[in-house]
Amino acid sequence: MNAPVANAPILKASACPHDCPSTCALEVELLADGTIGRLKGARDNAYTAGVICAKVARYADRLYHPDRLMRPLKRVGPKGEGRFEEISWEEALDTVAAAFLKAEAAHGAQAVWPYHYAGTMGLVQRDSIHRLRHAKGYSRQFDTICTNMAWTGYIAGTGLLAGPDPREMARADMVVIWGTNPVSTQVNVMTHAVTARKTRGAKIVAIDVYPTQTVKQADLGLVLKPGTDAALACAVMHVLFRDGHADRDYLARYTDCPDELEAHVAARSPQWAAAITGLSVEEIERFAAMVGATKKTYFRLGYGFTRQRNGAVSMHAASCIAAVTGAWQHEGGGAFHNNGAIYTLDKSMIEGHSLIDPAVRQLDQSQIGQVLTGDAEALRHGPPVTAMLIQNTNPVSVAPEQELVKQGFAREDLFVCVHEQFMTETAKMADIVLPATQFLEHDDLYKGGGHQYLMFGPKLTEGPGETRPNLYVLNEIARRVGAVEHPGFAMSAREHVDWMLKASNFGSLEEIERERWVDCQPEFRKAHYLDGFAWPDGKFRFKPDWPTVPAPNAGPMGPFEQMPALPDYWAVVEEADAEHPFRLATSPARSFLNSTFNETAASRSKEGRPDLMIGAEDAQGLGIADGDAIRIGNRRGAVMLHARFTAGLKRGVVIAEGIWPNEAYPDGKGINTLTGADAVAPYGGAAFHDISVWVRKA
Ligand SMILES: Nc1nc2c(c(=O)[nH]1)N[C@H]1C(S)=C(S)[C@@H](COP(=O)(O)OP(=O)(O)OC[C@H]3O[C@@H](n4cnc5c(=O)[nH]c(N)nc54)[C@H](O)[C@@H]3O)O[C@H]1N2
Ligand SMILES: Nc1nc2c(c(=O)[nH]1)N[C@H]1C(S)=C(S)[C@@H](COP(=O)(O)OP(=O)(O)OC[C@H]3O[C@@H](n4cnc5c(=O)[nH]c(N)nc54)[C@H](O)[C@@H]3O)O[C@H]1N2
Ligand code: SF4
Ligand SMILES: [Mo]
């Protein structure tokens, strides 16, 4: 028997907290001195299966980064200059509370806007901000920056945000990876798809707007023009009906209007779709033939193709294909996007549901630029926002219409407190900066959007300096601003987790700590909708009733009457025109996660510099050589970067990967200078990959 090795690391269970559908189950090396070593994927977790991305494997780089915020800071120089001086937590929290009370006295409580997102996906640390918000009647946030088009489009067909067990990808005969780039954004999809290829000869198809690593690894890679996926989906359905691959028994039993759909797509041939998508007729025919011949096709539908002004319609159209072939009936078949609906968690304690006042306005997260620059419509015709608390997000980098965002944050009459792990661009604009713990330094509960596990991530090590978790900050501010009493303000993170698990019948803290995770996978019949889809009539809807699709969290928006009744190409994207001849997508970089990890040296050196991927022919037409400094722009502003010649792009399509810090660009303007904040139909969202631009040599 081996003698125990002195000072050998102990392995502890945790879960990746980042905003990523994979939510990996982790094994964390706890070293003898109490510090953290390597992070690995848990091998015995059936979804993670031992695989995590490179950026989290080297997490110690981020945890022990020399630039971590350690102490509360108070701005001393002019706004945005970045000069701060250290103060105590007491002084910092008192200053925040005084500023919030002042804003409330001048304009009412809605002048305060707590602003947050998913920098941590932990339910306690991410969502406790709502409890403070509701307890004071501060402005609410309409979350729109990420999921609205995708979720709405998926639910339009199925009635529910849930689908076939993601582990079934490994048992599919074909995996269609549509509008997501899992090699970069959710590595485990590749694990299971490649298992299917190795063990059963399954084919992998990837559909994107440029040759991503996922497209390159696929058996069939389809590169189409941005925003044209619904045309492809219609043509595929056309071929399926034409060639006898529609499952007519299934259609009759499980869908709302198969005859209408068939008549509708009869006019949407591969020739029709080729003209719209830029794909060849042969590519479309080949893909459709593969789908028709493969009952066990698992459509893994991502977010990327929904970040277009017709994104919800495209998501719905893609999900319809599985209903035409009846793929839903088979193990390894169906269409999956996210499992949000399987976690029936009672979040009333964390979020303070009993305190919600529906009359309080909801401000659109993506329109923070408009909100802070006083746009009356964006302010819902209410008072200005004069005070903010920001947690888990970096809007002065990630939010669209960045020029407006920056103008807003520069306002002298706006008080901003940013609680952060790093001096982000948003933190630089703050009046008070509070230092935050990282996930291994606090307790929380996580749920996997791309799988079916609830996971616990315990505090494994002390946070450095005076870092504190989000929960602490919220409870302390609540106390100082005289928030109404709520038991949630007196509970620890562990108590919140225990309460929520028990209230939701998902066990208890003790159980999940022992077992590490809870597998919440619904049974096969339910996940595959074999007893009917989640609409009252049990039918999958080819003809969505958009106004009744459950809205993520704000009221109906529309314009419903302009949306196509059946799946169709909806020509509402930001078309190229004479002044803006290129279509731009701002796809994710592999080594960054939104703006996270752009502070670590390894990630930055892997990404190089902000480049524009452009086809050689397109570039040469403009007198641009590979590596040249170039400028791209539209009516929202202009950005400087460098040309990187890339093969395999459609003519007129350019790609800028990654949300680099503004300062990484020669003139300090980041990629979101160019993106629009107009709300996408029908329930809002930002069309980050739907931009028209001009391109010039700098
Ligand atoms: N490395 C890394 N991982 C990440 C992130 C990151 O920034 N970097 N972000 C995280 C977050 S917050 C999220 S929400 C997820 C999102 O992950 P995904 O679901 O993968 O969505 P996106 O990253 O927006 O884009 C995916 C792909 O869609 C493509 N795309 C854009 N427009 C179209 C279109 O019209 N049609 C088609 N077919 N494809 C299109 C893009 O080029 C991109 O390659 O990833 C998470 N994981
Ligand atoms: N051009 C372009 N822009 C995009 C996108 C795109 O594809 N293209 N993608 C969009 C999408 S999908 C999303 S989701 C948004 C995401 O944008 P953000 O929500 O801003 O995500 P991050 O940029 O990763 O920033 C999260 C911040 O939270 C901090 N943080 C992490 N954990 C904690 C914690 O426990 N406590 C506190 N106080 N802070 C913490 C991190 O340090 C980090 O600075 O970006 C959007 N912006
Ligand atoms: S793949 Fe996503 S969930 Fe997994 S470790 Fe990387 S960032 Fe975290
Ligand atoms: Mo996202």
C-alpha cells in the first residue's frame, strides 16, 4: 500500500460559476497551505465527464492574480480617471447607503437601479440583489443581454424551456450543432458529440457564419450569411416533405398544423434558400438528406444564431425540423437548447418575492446607455437613474451602443458603486469600488443550463485582503438604507441553499454537500414530450401564438403582427447597404468569457490582439493587406483593429472575435461601439451578431 504523501493536495468538489451553459462539475486541488492548485473536470459527473476548458483549468491565474481588488476604494480624481484611495468597509457602505438615500429623497426609490448579471451563476450570490431591490422599490431590471430571443424562440414551439437529456447526444446518429461554437463556448457538447462519432459513427454538422473550430471539426460545416438560418430551416423542411421523410403519423399526433406547414414550405425550395443564405443548393440538399435519413438526430441549438433581429423566429424555425422528422420520439433525437425549466427551485427567499411591487418600472438591461443618458422611453417615462449598485457584470465593455454607455457613466450626478473582483472598465467609472470574493471563496448553488445537474460549490479557501461576497454587501446595504424586514437578509449563503433545496423538494444542503450534485433529469417520456408538448393542446406549434409565449420577465413587446405566422425568413436584420457593405458578427473568443479572463496574461497572449477576420478578396478590393490597421464603423461609431485574412468567409461577412477591453484597441473604443441596443422582437434582447459596417484602411 502506498504511504500517504505528505502535503498531497486534497481534492474538493465544486462547480464552475461562470456564465457558460456547461456549468462544469469541478475537482479542485486544495493544497496543504490552504491555497488552490489545479482545477479539473469531475470524471464521475456524467455530463462534465472529466473535461473542462483551458481557461478554468488554470484558474489559479485568476484567483491569485496580482491585480485583484483587495480593499474598498473611494474615487479621488475626476470621474473615470481611475484614481482611488483605500477606505474601510464601514465608510464605503455608509457612503453607498447615504448616496442611495439621497437619490431616493430627490426622485423616489426608482432613481436607484441595482444592476447585475451572471458573472457568477450562483443563485445566492447572483440573485440576492433582487431582495434589496424589492425591499426598497428600487428600479427593476429587464434582463435582455443574453437569452431572450433564444428562449422565446424555443418555447414558441415546445411550450417549455427543456428538452432531451443532453447526455443523449452521445447516443445520437447525428448531432447538429446550430449557431453555437462549443469548442470555444461550451466544450462538453463536443465531448458527447465526439463520443457519438467514435462509438456509433455519428455525423456532426455545424452551422455558423464563419469557419469556427467547431465547423472545422464537423463532418459537414455549413457557413451561411448572418441572420438567414430560418431560410435554411424552411428549405430543409421543404426537402423532408418532398422526399417522403416527414413522419406523418407523428405530425398528426403531436403538431398543430402540419398541412399548413407543408403547403407553406412547398414554396421554400433549396434554390430559394440558397439565394438568401449564400449556401449552395447542393449543401442544402445534402444536409436535408442527412436529416431525412437519420431519425436519431439531436439538434443542439445555441444562442449565437439568435443574436440577430430575427433571432427568435430563427430559433423556432430550427426547432421545427425535429418535429417534421419526428426525431423527438427517439433516444438521441429531438431539439435541445436549455434546461432552465427542469429546475423548479423556490427562489422566493433569495429574491424576496413577497416584496415585489409590480408597479415598479423595469429598465432594459441592454439599454443602459439610453437609460443613463436620459432617454424618456428607456426610462419608461419615470425619474432619472441617479444611483447604481453593480455586481457580476461589466457594462462599460459588454453592453451595446457603448458610446452612450460611456456618456452615461461619465455623468457627474450619477453615483455608482461597483462590487468587483478586478478593476474593470465599469469599476473605473465608479465612485465606490468594493472588493469581491471569487467562487472558491464563498458558498453557492449552481444549475446547469446545458445539462441537468444542480451542484454545490462550497467555500474552500479564504478570500484575499478584505474581499467579501455579494450576499454580505446586499445585507449590509439593506440594513443601512432601512429596507423592510425580510428573513432572507439574516441568512448565510449556506442557510439560503438549504432553505431553497428543502422548499423545492431537491433534498438539503447536507445531502448535496455529500453527493456533490443532484441529477434533475426528467424521465424520458417527459423530456421527449411523448405525452404531448407543454401547450394546453399538447401540440408542438409550427404556428406560434407569440403573445402567449411566456415572456422572460417583462410584459409583451411585439411587434407581433409583423412576425411571420409560420417558420420563415424574416427580413428585419441590419442589412448591408451602399454605405455599410459588410455584415459583422462579434463572436466569442475561446480564451475570454465575455469580458472575464481578459485580465489574465495567458488568455490575452492566446488571443493576440483585436483583429477583424476578413476574406482576402473583400480586403484587397479595399486596398487592405493582411495585418493592416483598419477602421470599421457605422452610425453608432468606429473601431480600430487589424485585418486578419481568413479563408472560408462569405463575401461581405466579417467577424470580430472577443470582447476585448476598450483600452486594447488603438483608439480606446471597443467592439460594442458598433452594436445596437434596439429591442429585438418579440421580447427584447440585443442583436450582437447583427451589425452592418463599412471597412476602411486606417
Ligand atoms: N470562450 C467563451 N465561452 C463562452 C462565452 C465567451 O465569451 N467565450 N460566453 C458565454 C456566454 S455568456 C454565453 S451566452 C454562451 C453563448 O454561447 P453560444 O451559444 O455558442 O452563442 P454565441 O457565443 O453568441 O455564438 C455562437 C456562434 O454563433 C455564430 N453566429 C452568429 N450569428 C449567427 C447566425 O446568424 N447564424 C448562425 N448559424 N450562427 C451565427 C457565431 O459566429 C458564433 O460562432 O457562451 C458562454 N461561453
Ligand atoms: N459584442 C458582444 N458583446 C456581448 C456579447 C457578444 O457575443 N458580443 N455577449 C453578450 C452576452 S451573451 C452576455 S451574457 C454579456 C455578459 O457580460 P457580463 O455579464 O458583463 O459578463 P463578464 O464580462 O464576464 O463580466 C462579469 C463580471 O462579473 C465579475 N464577477 C464574477 N463573479 C463575481 C462575484 O461573485 N461577485 C461580484 N461582485 N462580481 C463577480 C467578474 O469579475 C466580471 O468582471 O455580454 C454580452 N456582450
Ligand atoms: S466550459 Fe464553461 S462551465 Fe466548464 S469550466 Fe469552462 S467556463 Fe466553466
Ligand atoms: Mo450570455
